[in-house]
Amino acid sequence: MRKLYMFMTVLVIFCLTSCVDVEEHYDFKADGSCKVAYSFDMSKAVSVLMNLMSDSVKATPQFAVVKDTTLNFYSALPDSTQQRMTLDESNLAKSSNLSVKMNLQKSLMKISITHDAKDAADLQYYLRNISRIESNSNLKGVTKDKNTRDFDASQLISGQDYYTYEVSPHKFYRIIDKAKFNAFLKKTQSTFAMAKAMLIDMPYKVILNFAKPVKKVNNPKAILSADRKRVILQTNMDEIIKNPNVMNLKIDF
């Protein structure tokens, strides 16, 4: 049982420090709305860690847990949390969903967060506040299971709180806050070293789809499609740590 606890503890650490495949998707519509999705795939980390476990430990009920569920943020919150939320916070939660797919025996662990923003102002509010709202929402009960009580996927989002955003109907600007990012690195540097030693890759991809051609993109790493309606920025945590500016995006459309 001690080995099982250690496994789940290490898994939590990996989850909280972005030792996963991270993808951000933004689909901007002609009416000004935007669907944004954060996807966290921890399957590779789970696969590596599973190799460290003995067959007897992997045969326990905890490793037989299978979860495939999608929940609305607001409906998943306790009444006490809902009562403390402002109207804007409530609307944000009501238009956001959390999906969890977990099957440890098949090395599957995926979390996704989706939100439908009605306009640019709504999108900017979401991007600026989702981490804080989520961290105060006590969603542990949603992403934890009685058989996997040491796994708390709800904290994934709060780990991404090191960007500043400026969004309008014709631009999407995101600049990394180096002070916050450096604080994040200081807190998690030993875990990143552990992941690197275990050869766990940490790719990071941002995909933005637009209803009309993009006029300008300032990041040289960003790839603009032939029709100028899609921007893809692909990197990894190693590169981001060396040069945080690689995550900066200024897109005019």
C-alpha cells in the first residue's frame, strides 16, 4: 500500500508541474464568439511510472478504476461556493465544462477544460480569471475518486497562471509574466529535474483558428497556415524554461 501511495503522490506532482502534453485550442467564430479548450494528457507520465510498480501493486483495486465523465463547472460546485461567487464568476462557471478520462491499466490519464466565450470581453475575463476561480472552487471532489484520493486534477489549471492577456475583436495578445513564471519554476525545479531524468517529454502546443485571415503574428516560431486562418505554436517546457518569451503571442486579425 505504501508503494501505491508513493505512485499516486509522484503522479500528482507531475500533474501539477505540467509534466504532461499540454494543448490549448482557440476557435474564433465570425460572430465574435470563441471556444477555448485546455487539454492535459498525462498518459506518457503514467506509462513511465507504471513501469516502476510491481505486478502485485498494479493488481490492486485502485489501479482498476476507469473514469470517463464530463461535468459542468457550476453544477459541480458546492452550494457554499456558488453563494460566494459574483455574477460574472457564476456565468463563467456555467459556460465551462471539465472532462476526465482515466484508465491506469491502459496508461490513460486525460483532463480537458472547455469554455464558450460569447465575445472578446468574455474571453479576456475567462483567461484572466479561470485560474483564480478554479483554485477557490474546491473542485477536488469532481476530479478525485474514492479509490484515487491522492489524485487532484482540479489543480491543473491554476498551474497555468503566469500569463497576461489583452483580447479584443481584432487581436489576441498573450505575454508571459516572468516574475510569476520564475516563481513557478523555483517551486517546481526539483520535479522538472526528476521528469527529465525519467525521459518524460513535456510538449506544449497552442492552436488558434480564425474566421478570417490573420494580419500579423509577432512570434517567429508560430506557423501560419496557407490561408492565414490558423496559427500553431509548438514548443516544450525545456525550451520555455530557457526562453519564456517563446510563449509570447501577439496576433492581429
